[in-house]
Amino acid sequence: MINYPFDVVMVPLQIILFLFMMYFFVIGFCGMWRRHEDKITTPSKKFAVIVAAHNEHNVVGQLIKNLHDLNYPKELYDIYVIADNCSDDTAAISREAGAIVCERFDSEKKSKGYALEWMFEKLFAMERDGKIYDAVAIFDADNLVHPQFLMEMNNRLMKGDRIIQGFLDAKNPYDTWVAGTFAIAFWVIDHVSHLAKTNIGLSAVLGGTGMCITLDVLKKYGWRATCLTEDMEFTMKSLAEGIKTTWAHDAIVYDEKPLTFKQSWTQRKRWAQGQFDVAHRFIPKMLVEGWRRKDIRIWDGCIYLLQPHFLMLSAFFIVVSYIQLAFEPFYTNIWSILPSQLMTAIMIGQYLLPMIILIKVRAKLKSWFYLLLYPVFIYTWLPIIFIGFVKRNDHEWSHTQHTRALDYDDMKSER
């Protein structure tokens, strides 16, 4: 029996949303294990380590000290800091800490993507003068880095990978409930998306920091990623060329998570705006390239970009469901198209997976309390997604203030 007008819309929509959930649920399950890997432990590749910094005097010194202490031959990497449109003493602190500082002032092109593009051109000029690097490793100024990071990236490069993303951990996962739920979200994504897709041969996605890219790729295809989510833009641009992003699970970067809900909201809104922007510009090209190359990794990239669109559809589905129940409280065909047991299992899985991952990362008891507030983090994405869609063409960069000044040893003692 078809119940007009609701079922004509709702049944197909429910099927689409179910298939989308199942797709990510199955992939997520593939992130519950890791493939055995025989690692190359002989350092060989030379790195330009690049730190993007805008008014980061509170934290940049600790990162540079940390980078000097990496377990990698000092002659095989140089540390560069882009002091980008800084009005504080970021440049002076960076020089004093031993970094090579490149100051950039451009009032019109104010974003991390433009700063990186500017820096890459400088590296290409250095190469013409005889300064040769195999790859760049990119960090944000608020980060701290695991001592084995470059060794892990060297291993991946020696095996032929050209674009690599390291494990995105949290520097301050126990500071506030906002930082705590943010950390849980990143731990979940690290496993159920990046690790899972690498396990089955799909492409991970660059995460803005802890990235490694060969100079050959940058020279051949250019950076040209200057939107609000330059990392996602470069990932999809490269994927359309047939170059996937590999996940290096043991190359760990510790990122400062927002302390307040307002900071979290602003940062996630920027991500939503950027993802809609990238999706609308790249999906048509990627669909064509996926067909031409017969490459399922490119189509998977399209599905990844469509996540906020499906979240909007889910919100629409929920609203219309309540409207139907209000007008026809005794009619429940809206849920009958799929077995209720299957839908219940999927819903439980959405909460069970974070619990499994908290065990895997050996999170402290405090994270388990933050898990109670994790649904707040998840469901506040709904208004953020709609705002991001409306403002998808707004490219004004918003800077997140970083204040958590920790050196690597202090951070490890707190975890």
C-alpha cells in the first residue's frame, strides 16, 4: 500500500540513506585491524619540514624544539616556518628556536593554502640552486610530533607512496569536554575511515597537518589548493589524477583541539563550507575520471565528499517522519521497508564503534565520561552542515587561537 504523499518520497529516501549507512558501516568495520607490515628502517629520504604559523607565538617554540628532537638524521631534514601575515613575535621565536623562517605578507590571499603554495614555490627555487628535497612534511604550529614521524614517512616513501597522511591524535584530549569529544571524533575517523580504507586499497584523505607529499607530485601537478579546506581539495585533485593518499598509522601528530564550543563551532563550520565547495567543484570531474580510469577509489572519494549532503537528507527524513506521525499517528509504514532489527543493529554500531576505539587507543577514564557527551558533538553537526551549505561560497578564512603551550614530554606525562 502506498501512502501518498509521504511514501512516494520517504521510501526511496530511506533506501538511499540505508545504503549510504551500510557502505560506511562495512568500511568502518575494516578499520578494526591492521595489516602486518615489514618496515624499512634505513633513513634515506630528505624532508623539508614546513610549519604553517599565523600569530602562533604561544605554541610554535615548543613544536620547533620537538621537531629538532625527532629520531631521524639531522642532515636529512630542515625545519621551515611560514610566518604568515604575523603581527606578533612568531618569526622571532621561530628563529631563536632554530627554524628557517620565511615571512609572508599578503593582505588579499589570507589562508593556509595560499601560504603553502607560496612556500612550495620557494622550495622549487631552492632546488634550482641545488637544495634538493624528496618530500615535504607539513604541520600546524600548535602540533607536537611523535619522534618516529619522519622514519615512518621515510618507510612509506621508500615503498612508493607519494601522498601520505599521518595519524591525527590529540595534544589535549582531557582539557575540556569539547576537546575530549573532538579527540574521540578524530580517533574514530582515524580508524573507521583512514585506516579502514587503506586496509582495503581505497584512498585516505589529508587532514591538514601531519601530511607528507613528494616534491615530484607538487612540481608535476601543482598545489593550487587554496580554499577553506585546502587538504581535502588537494586530496581530491590528486585522486582525480589517479594518486591516492596513503595512511601511515604510526606516524603520529598531536593536534590541539578546541577548548570551547564556540571555537569548535567556528572550526567545523569552516570545514563544512570547504567540503561543500570542494564537492561541487570536483565531483563532476571525479565521476568522469572514475569511469575513464575504471578506478573505484575515485568514486569512493565522491561518496566521501557527499557525506554532508546525506546528513542534510537525514535531517529532512527525520523532520518529515515527525510530520507524518503528527498527521497519521497510527500509520507506521515509513519504517517497514527495512527490518527493524537491522536498523537497530546499525544504530547500536554507531555507538559501539567509538567504545571499541577508546579501548584500542587506551584512552583514560575521563574519555569514557566524555563519550556520554559525544552525541552532542555529533548532532550539533546538523545545524553546522546547513549553515555550511548556505555559506559554501564564502571563502573568508577564520583563524583558531591556540594557547596550549606544552612540550612533548609534558604532553606525554598528561596522557
